[in-house]
Amino acid sequence: MTDGSITVTTSENDKVQIVLNGVKIACSSGPAIDIQSADKCFITLAEGTQNSLSDGSAFTSEDANACIYATCDLTINGLGSLDVSGNYRHGVFSKDDLVVYGGSINVSAVEDGLNGKDSVEIGAGDISIDSGADGVKSSKSTNPEKGFVYVSGGSLSIDAEDDGIQAKTYLCIAGGSIEIDAADDALHSDLEGVLNGGSTSVRSDDDAFHCETKLEVNDGSFVAETCSEGYEAEQVVVNGGDTNICALDDAMNASAADLSDDSESSDANTSTSTPSGESGANAARPDGSIGAPGASSANADSNGQQNTAPQGADQQDSATSPELPSDDGAQGGQAGEAPSDLGHAPDVQGRMERGGQAPGGQGGAPGASDSNCLIQINGGKVVLDSQGDGVDSNGNVEITGGTLLVNGPSSDGDGAFDYDGEATISGGTVLVAGAVGMAQSFTSGTQAFALVQASGSAGSVIETTDADGNVIATLTATKAFGCVLVSGAGVSDGDTITVSVDGAATMATTSTTGTSGIATGGTGGMGGGPATGNRPEGQGGPA
């Protein structure tokens, strides 16, 4: 079809399935597929087929805004291929929930690649996006159960001129393989975000993963090859996973949330769905379906009738009318339970519920520390390389487990380990190398630590050992450094540890309290705070 479209205008209670089996549609004045009214619509890509859709640079309708446009829930599934060219604005847009659960999909768009106003859920498929704005976006802000993006599987490659993935309320990466190259943030949530699995690799001109209120890392692999800042939120909590961040500024930053902008996008919402009032209602399921958890039947339609699972594209006969799916993307079988990593709701002030341990007591100069700001590492492995601060909290730092390795800045104007309140340690392994000028140690802990004056250059191998010669941690320096902060399991108050740089050893005595000075050889006190600059006084620093 050289100039036309497929238009859907059915009852708002009807479920519609469109099977693309070797289709090429171009429309110069509107969407190639225009779903104006339906309950749900499914676009199924027949196995082994190549399909392409494109729109023009100007629309006659003021409402439609994408090559594939839907006013209802929209799911793309199947085993075929689809090229989408959004020459007007977006590639694929739904005013309700947008689900991708299969297919090989290439999207190029003047603005957003995939935009689901209520939510975007990706559970399977091989998806490539080249967008002039955000790669994947959900913008609903008036319903706390909406405005989320959930990725649980598939392969996703994004090249975006704005954010790679943007969510208004909640961004969850629970699986799949993700690669992002973004001119702004790679991953962004206006409230909360979580990493629960998968493999994510990003390059961004701004933050690697930015959340206003809380960022939680539980599992999966996250690599920021280059970024301005790495993890940034009011609270950054790492419970597991494997993190590797290379930052031009701060690698991990806890700063006060900015909740001043609560506006929605200009794309109006026409959804007539009513919130359930229960946290987690309408959340994405692992198979890509949508629905309130605990429903009596995962495949029941709006009239309570039991439907069968959607028929796979490879099973469909061209002479047989396809069986309408009963859920949003499953290729067979019952829909799964709602994932436990969704369902957060903002409190009345608009902040998402806070998690993890409460921040420690506020310290430092009056007004210098925000007790809401927290960096907490409870598990996992975190490797940071920064030209600005390595670990930077405008409030407190708490380390209870896991491994933290930091190549901090060479300049004395930044610190490899930086906080404005208190920094405590009760477990885990820490090896931080950085410049002397702004060096800080822990303020206290049940696990002993030492800040040691030991210098080296890029390529130097730092090895720390306990009194029995057991290796605590090793690190290869990526730049020049002047001091090392170290702590490890089994290190007690008063123990003697050794910091070796390319074989040259410096011995220091560990402590559970921060005192003035950096250990310079033999034994010495622990630097519990900053040395110079606009920092709280009396916390210690370089001798």
C-alpha cells in the first residue's frame, strides 16, 4: 500500500488482532496503523516474514502522533520482522499500555521510538531503536500505578538523542540484554529505579542511571563505558549485582531529589481504565501481560469468560481467522504472576517509598549535609573509575557488605570517597585510591579501616593484606594517586595491615574510629574526614 493505512474503529470492549504477513504500508498523511478505538489491539508478526510501516512528515489528524498509533492497550508479538519509520513524531505510541513480546523490530523516529503513556513493557524480541528524542518512554504522572517502564527479557539496542529509557514513576530492568548510546541520561526515572537482572551496557553524555528519589541495584550486570555521572539518586542502594562505571564526573552520587516538575507530556491520555487502588495493579507480568495480581483467572476477559492463550503466528493459517489473544503478549500458556519488583506507589508528597536502612546521623558543618541522601552498599561488586568524586554523598555513606573498588580522581579538588554527613562500615571489602587533598576516611564502624598515604601512577598494582598476609583486595590504578582507603572482613581494631604499591609496602594500624591524619608508614592514625576545602572541620584529613 503506497499511500494508505489500516484503521481500527471497534467497540471499546473489543479485542483486535492484526497479523502482518509480508506487509509494506506507507501513509503520507497519518499513521500506517491507526487504532482509534478498541479494548486491546495485538499486532502479530508472522514467522519468517518481513514487514515495513512508514508515515509522512505531516498528519491531517491533530490527535495521532506516530507511525503505529493506538488509543488503547497495544501489544506487538510474533516471530517475524518489522521496520517502523516514524517521520512525523514517534515510531510506536499507545495512550494506554504498550507491550512488546516478540519479533525483530527496527524503529527509527523523529521523536520517541516506543512510547506507552501508561506503561511500556518489554518481555521478548530483538528491538533496535534510533530516535531523535527518547528511545523508550512512559509519561503518565497522575496515577502512581502508571508511568513505568519494565524490561524483563529480549534484546534492546537504543541510539537516542535524549534519554535512552525514561519513566515518569518507576523504571525496572529485570532481564534481557540492553545497549544504550544516549545524548542525555541512558536510564532515567523521575522517581524510582531498580536493577533486578539482565545485562546493561550504556554510553551517555549525562548520567548512566538517574533517579530522583531512589535507585536500587539487586542483581544483573551494569556497565557504563562512559558517562558524566554514573548512579545518581537521593538514595543509592546496592544489594547485589556487578557494577562497573567509568565517569567523567562523579561515579556514584547521592543528592537531594528535585520533584518540582510533575508535568505530563502533551500527548493527552484517553484511557478509561480505573485504578484498582492496590499497589501493583496493572503491573507487567513476566510474559508481557497486564493485569491486577490475584485475579481469579489470568486469561479471563472483561465479561469473565475464559479465553485461550494467543495463537502463535507460526501456527496461523492464512485461510483461518486468527484466534484473538486473551492476554498481552504470551505465546502460549497461562499468564505469570505480577513481578515483585513492581507496585511501588508514591506517598502523598509524591516521593516513592524509601527502602534500605535509615540514614545515619547527620554530621559535618550545619546545613552542609542532607540526612535524606544516602549511599548504601550491602552486597554485590562495585568498580568505579571517576575524574570527579568516586563515591559522593551529600548525606551519609553506609557499607555493610559487598566489594567496593574505586579509582578516584588525581586532582586534589575532588575525592575518591566523599560525604557530607557520616560514613560507617560494618562489613564488606573496600579499596579506594585517590588524591590526598580531599581525602576522607570512614567516621566509624564495627569493621576496622585505615587511610594510608601510598602513592603510585597509572598501571600501578595496589595490594592490601592483613596481619596474617591474607589479601584483602587488589586494584590496578588507572591514574596517579596519593592515598589508599582500605577495609576488609576480619580486620579488627588495632590490627596491622600492609598496603603495597608495585611491591613497595606501607604498614598501618587500623581503627574503628576516625581520627586526624593519614597513616604514612609504620603505624598511624586514620583520616576520618576531609583535609581542605569547604568541608566540615574536625573530621581529620591528611597529616
